[in-house]
Amino acid sequence: MSALQKAMDLLQTIPENRLESVCTFMQFIKFQEDRQQTLENKPGKTSAFGIAHKYANPALISLEKEAFADAMVEKHAID
């Protein structure tokens, strides 16, 4: 008996009020599969850092180490 036939037989035994949960779970699995295929077929980087990398200015990287501290001093400075 195939997995599809087993699943269909099992679905016929589940009460009607529980089928919505089963359907939601199946949609979730389908979404994960579609997302995985999209990521595998998409060339290049997909993380936020990978996407923004082309906008990086190497000359400013050294300033980033102190940027937060400098901003906090400026924001909370007492005149």
C-alpha cells in the first residue's frame, strides 16, 4: 500500500472537526517544501547581511566600532 493510500485511509477515520488541524499541518509542510525549493534555486546570498553587502563602504567600517557609544554620548549629553 502506498503512502498516499495510507494517508487517505487514515484521513477517512479522523473526525470532521479535527480535519482542519490536519489540513493546516499539511499546508505548513507544503509551505516549507516550496520555501526550500525557492532557496535552493535562488542564486546569491539570501541573508540580510549578504543582500546589504553591496552597499557597504569599507572606509566607514573602522568607525562602526565606536558608533553606538558615540551616539549614546551625544544623545544623553548634559548641556
